[in-house]
Amino acid sequence: MRRRPLAPLLAVGVLLLATRALGFSHLRFPAQIPMRDGKSLAADIYLPAVGGRWPAILIQTPYDKRQFWAVFSTDVGEDPLLKSPEYAFVVLDWRGFFASAGAAVAGADRGHDGYDAVEWIAAQSWCTGAVGSWGASALGKVQFDTAAAGPPHLVACVPIVAHAAELYELYFPGGVYFHNRNEFVASHFGSSSFVRQHPLKDAAWEAAERSGPQPEAMHVPMLHISGWYDHETAASMSVAAAIRERGGEGARGRQWLLVGPWTHSGASTAPPQQGELSYPAAHQEATREAKAFFDFYLRGVANGWEERPFLRTFRINEDRWVESDAWPAAPVRTQRLFLTAAGGLDAQAPADSGSALTFLANPANPVPTLWGAIIVENNGNHQGPGDLAAIESRPDVLTFTTPPLPRPLPIEGRPTVTVWLACDAKDTDVAVRLSQVTPDGRSLLLVDGIRRASLRDSFSQRQLLAPGVAVRVPVELPPVAVTIPAGHALRVSVAPSNYDRFDVNLQDGSSFSDEPGATATLATVTILLDAQHPSYLDLPVVEETRVRARLRPR
């Protein structure tokens, strides 16, 4: 058993306590839920304070069920779902964790545990027999395991900022070890051995993906919730689309996706404050939508849920929700902006030869994350959007900025930055950030990404750099939906690191910064910007006849 303090992965209690408004309280009843192997898992049952029978919502957590005491047992908070008197809630400690530590057995199947919990709940005298599931991150992933096991009384699921199968890209985005997330996961779940043994996308990763819950195994409606400032937005969007297209009976065509301006910890209850910015138009939208979804499927409320489009996304700066059946939600065209030696972003391709900018990449002094899609906030690094100005003055951070925009620029999709570089070391990383520059000089992070230069062509085969030889390194950024207001600017920054979101490249050909025998190596990196080697940003720009003029400045 691992008794770790609750990290930002689950901030439900803290966020609700911060609300400070009267809400409905439930009565708590401790329980032991029997499993098929004769063991029992510890749970807290929260029933409305009035007699009756209710549909139940199961929450399975590896982070200690006691974290929910203040959520359900006090009058503090106004969460539309979690404070609803129309539902019973069951919070269960995972097998082997906290109060369920005594049930630990090797090779236990969490899907089977979820199955047994659902069926036990449905048989209780206080339950109508209709059971749903809800939760974020690990509490979301376990819902896919449970749904794949097929408990007959599981009616609907709300996985939040969650993925179904284990993907190489979640552990090595751009081929770089996701240090902040992976170290957190390893400390709680002990998965570091496999991950570190496979830094390349090999057959073992393909097998891991196949062994996870598959879309065809899902047979219930789901509302998938994600955030533009989360680290696995693309994975959440992908699994929702896959189950919608290939899910089993009951799931196919009955999946919905909500993406708001939220971080990993901020998506479940959706408070207005996310990082340094506030989004009142998205306040509690995730939990309101979850309640409407459960009302339809668990309580039979005729609210027209199934008439909704598949996708509902929040467009940052316009403070509005966009509904559609496809992503991107509107037709887009690719707008290419070239990085210039003067630090600009220009629609005109370079015509000269020899233009370049150079910096020294020192693994002993990495560029800090500051703001970004991380889980654990430490060493001055924070989740979500914030001002990057403090790091943009470093000599190893190159910035490329448009002039103030004459009109709003709507972006929707996955931007890509392609960098040509030459390096005198065996390897280096290209860490890219896309930000919005406000008239008062703040550089507010939108999305960030990275690519290992030695994995520039394939994540399955390493090609070390030859000194002075130019190579092309593409960096795909996460999905985003934002409109840059007129008078603001768009900025791309290029650096050799983004720590501790991503591991530091020692630039000696090693895969990890703590690899035995690895040596930190200085590297002179030259970013090429000429006609033969143009570096550029590809933006997915929305083709709208009229972009909304009412934008809220940041």
C-alpha cells in the first residue's frame, strides 16, 4: 500500500470548500463491499438525508476515500452534481490502497472489482438499481476498466481527463520522458520499470495499448470531460471519438465530449480560476453537464440529452461554447507563419541564405516549466495558463512574435512548429510554447510541446545528430480552441528544455537525465531560418465569415 498525500490530480475537496456557499449534505455510512475472491473493499456510502431510494454514483479512488468527507458530509459547497439530493454516492478505496489495503492480491483486475461494486450497490435497498460512475484522472481511467467488464447495472459513466489504454505518447510526448507526470504515477502505482525499459515506441507499447480496454468492449453511454490546459486532451478526445464510432451496443453513437478551459485538477468541478486566468463563463459547467447527463440516464428526466451534438468546446477569449459533431468544430485552413531572424512571425517565406539564431543548451541549467500541463506543482512550476515573460528573457529561449493583430485570429485544432536546426552534440530537444501576448506585455501560455531531435522521424528508431548537419524537427502541439483578440499578438518560443514538465536531455545520446553513465553535455544549437531551411508555425485557423468582436481581454 502507498500512503501518499493527495496531489493536484484530485482537488475536489479543496475546490468545493473554496466555494463557501450553503449546499446539501449527505449522511455517511461506512461499508465493506464483497468481491468475488472473498476479499472486501472499504467504501463510504453517502445517502440523502431524507428517506427513499436513489440512483447511485460510484467513485473509485486510489487517493483515500476520506478526501470526500468534506464534499458530501458538510453544507459547504454548491456543486450541482456532488451536492444533489437526488443521488446516492459510493466512494470506494481501490484494492491495495488506504482502507482497502488488506484486500491486496497480485494480479487483481480493477475491472472485476468495479463490476462487483456496481452489482452490490444495485442490490441495496436504498438504490433504484441504476448505477453510474464519475471521477477524474485515475478515477476516470478505472471507469473504462469497469465498463469493459460489463456489469449489468452500470448505466452511464463520466470519465474526466482520462484515457482508456496505456499509450506511448502519454509517457513520452514527442519522444521525451514526461517527468512531472511519470514520476507522480510511479510514486503511486509503481509503473516506472516498464516505462523506463521502453523509451522507444516498440512492440511492448503496442501490446500495452492492445491489452487496455478497447472501444468495442464499451456498452454504456459516456460523457467524456477534458480541458485545454490538461496534459492528455488529445487522448481524451480520441477515446471519446473511438467509442462513439466503434463501441458496442449501447455505447456506439452515445458518447459525448465536453472540453473547457480547464487544467488536470480543475476539470472535475470547474472553478472559474485556472492558473493565472479566470473563466467565469465555464464555472461549474463540467458538473452541471454531468448532472444533466446522469439525470437523463439514471433518473429518466426528459431533458433532451440525446439530441445534443457529440462535441461541446469552449473557445478561449470568446467565452462561449461551440457545439458540433466533429473536431475542429468549424472548417479550418492552415496558415503558415515563418520564424524570422528578427524575432518575428511572417507570412512571407524567407528568401535569403544563412539566416539563423544560436543559443547554448546547458542541461545543468534547464528552462523551467513555470506554467503548463503538469500534475504536481513544485519548484515554482504551476498548472494551467500563466505569464511566461520571466523565462523568455533567458539567452536559451528564442521568441518569435507577430505584430499586434489587426483583427481577431480564431485558432482551432493542433498547431505544429517545424524547426530546422544544427547542433554540435549527439542530441538535443526542441521545446516549443505557443502564447498570447497582451498589450501590457504578458505572454500567456496557450499550449506547449516538445520533440527529441534524435526521434525526429520516428519514435521507434533513434538517429543521433551529426555535428553541424541540418535536420528538420517537427513539434506537434496539443489541441486548442482560442481566438487571439485584435491588438494582441501571437508568440512562439523555442528552447532546449521545459523542466520538470519534461525530462532534461543530457545531449549525450542517453534516454534519461538520471541514466547510469550519462553525462551532461553542453550543446551549441543553431536554429536555421533561411530559404533552404525555413522554420515555421502551421496554424489551424477557423474560416468564419464573421469572428465575434466581443472578446474579453486577458
